[in-house]
Amino acid sequence: MTSLVTRARRLRHEQTSAEAVLWHLLLGRRFVGWKFRRQHPVGPFVVDFVCLAASLVVEVDGVTHDGVTERDRDGRRTAYLHACRFRLVRVSNQDVYDNLDGVAEMLRLELELPFRSAPLTRPLCGRPLPVGER
């Protein structure tokens, strides 16, 4: 098992309370029928949530993302995800706590937008989509 998969599993068990709240909304195709995965490896990164079928990544950012080092890391992650043809939505912990309905509406609208046709395999970005996710 790769260290990235091990890290993703650890992060699933150590999720933040904001991630837990958002996961409750997204779990089990509850969210307008779209399947999301949490703490999922994408290339060299583990993203908070991803809907592979819609090429949509959702990152929940806390105050730790305010530092210079973390902003640089987030910038590299964003560039990588865009190169892999993922759309990225960032929400703050505070938005999840104080405005979950607004976050849900923003995600619903993002999922309704036509998106760039992403290839079924992303050779620069990891494995092909699993069967049933295409």
C-alpha cells in the first residue's frame, strides 16, 4: 500500500468537524444524486472531497490555510488539479458551520454547470476512473 493511500485513510479517521458536517451532506449520493469520495488521492495530493464523474474537487479550508507556506502549497495543488482538468471549489470551515445551505447551493450550481470534457483516464494525474464512475 502506498504512503499516499495510508495518509488518505488516516485523514478519513482524523477529519475535522467541518469536514464531518460536509461529508454528512455528501455521503451516499444524498447530494442531488452525485457520488462523492472523501480524502481521496489525486496524483500526489489527497483532496478533501471529489466527485469523479463531474471532475469536481471540494476543499474545506481552516485557519491553517492562511499562512504563506500553506497558501503556496494550496497554489501548487490548485495548479495541479486544473492541469488534470478538475474544477476546484474552496469553502471555509466557517462557511460550513454558519452557511451550510449556501455551501450546498454553491455546490449544486457548480455540478449543474457544463464542464470541460475530461478524459476517462488522466495519464498525468493518476489512475483511470473506476468502473461505474464513468
